[in-house]
Amino acid sequence: MRRLFALGRFALFVILFLVLGEALNRVLPLIHFPDRSFIWHDFFANELLDFVLAVFIAWILSVVFRERFSTYGLPLAPDAGRLLLKGAVWGFIPSALILIPIFAARGCSFHGLALPVGQLIFYAVAWSLAMLAMGFAEEFMFRGYSLKTLSEAIGFWPAAIFLSSIFGLLHFFFKPQEDWIDPLSIALYGIFWSLTLRRTGSLWFAVGFHAASDYADMIVFAEPNTGNHGQPIPGHLLDIRYHGPDWLTGGPRGTEASLLVFIVLAGLFYFFNRKYPSAQRQSRAAVTV
């Protein structure tokens, strides 16, 4: 009965998000709310709206079912800012490292800054806010209330794999020019972010990682994105041009669709597991000491 009740709460969250989201899609154009484009202020507004909607629904359900909102992954704990910053560092570094073999294989070339210094500073800050909003929105939607309730029904890792697979499939079906690599790598990233939730106890690390990784890919390193018709996003910081084969660079999908991303992901799982060991491993280590 408890598992069935948890499954019902998960389904209710999804239904409410879809229904209210569709209602907003019909109402917002009437007040000239920005479309979902890759202009920084439009991107920021829509991602922030998604986050607020998900939080609002989760808060209502927490009141109805008498749960603490902090159990949904974003507790206002003293270490929240530190975990957010650590996650951002972990997210940025792999995006830079993957370019080294691509550059060595002549799959990309660097041509300096993409913008004058004044505009560079403005877009660096503006896009950081937009990507942070996206990090909060996507992590809370897929690994906040949804993962918490579905975990109570079917277990943490089955729930994490299911939701991460949905996350990858949404990219595959709703973005043009996709192939199998991009949704698979995105699903694996979702499982990695689930691991960070499991080991750190909150979503703060995952939010920082998610935001910084996409910020590095699309804004700093000017990777193309199929959501922007396979072109770099307006306001990117460096003038980097990608001209190698798709298996190496990811083509119009960016390096998330490069075969090298699976090496990056393997490294992330390995090093994060070493840095943040499971409770069982910590217990064994304490006993041996």
C-alpha cells in the first residue's frame, strides 16, 4: 500500500506539471511572455518559470501529504553553497578536458574572443544566470520531488534509471538532428547526477554541475546546439570553430554527442566514487583504521 501511495503521488506531480504547464503555454502568449529561444533573457525566463512551477506543485503536495519540502533535494543547509560551487567546478572541468583530444585531432580551432570585452562580461554574467536557472529547473523536475516519490515506490536506482532515460528520450524526440549518442550520454549524465544526490544528500552539487557543464559547452566554448538549429548560441564567449567528423566533435549536437563523452563519463563516475564513497565503504574504511 505504501508503494502504491508513493506511485500515486509521483503520478499526481507529473499530471499537475503537464496540465498546468499546458495551461501556461496557452495563457502566456497573451501577455507576450518570451518564447523558448536561445536568447539569454528568454531562456532565463522560461527555465525560471519551469523551476517555480515545479517547486509550487511540490510545495502544495508537501502540504497536502504532510511532508517536509526539504526532503525533495534542496534543503537550505549550511553546506548548500559549498556543494553548489563544488558541483560547478566538477561540471566545468570535463567540458574543457574533452576539447583537448578534439583539438589535437584538428577537430576544432581557436580564434580568440567572440565578443568585445564589454559585451563579453555582460553575456558571461547573463548566461550564467540563465544556465543556473536551467540547472535548478531540470534537476528539481527530474531528481527532486519526482525521484523522491518514485524511489519510495520502486527503489532509488530503478527510479533514477527510469527518470534519466526519460530525460534522454525527451532530447531525442523533441530536438531536431539528434542521433543515439546524445540522448544516451544525457541519460548517463542523469544517472551520474542521481549518484551525486545519493552521496551528498541533496541536489546542490548536481545543480552546480549541470549549470556549469552546459555553460561551459554552449557559452564558453561556443559549441553548437540542435535547439538553436545546430549553431552556436548568441552571446558565446570564445570563437571556437568545430570542423571535425561528427563522431569526434558531436557535429551540430555539441560534444555531448561525441564518442569521447563516454570516456569523460567513465572518469566522472570513477573519480566521484573515490571522492564521495558510499556509506558502506566509509564504514569499512573506519573499521580497518
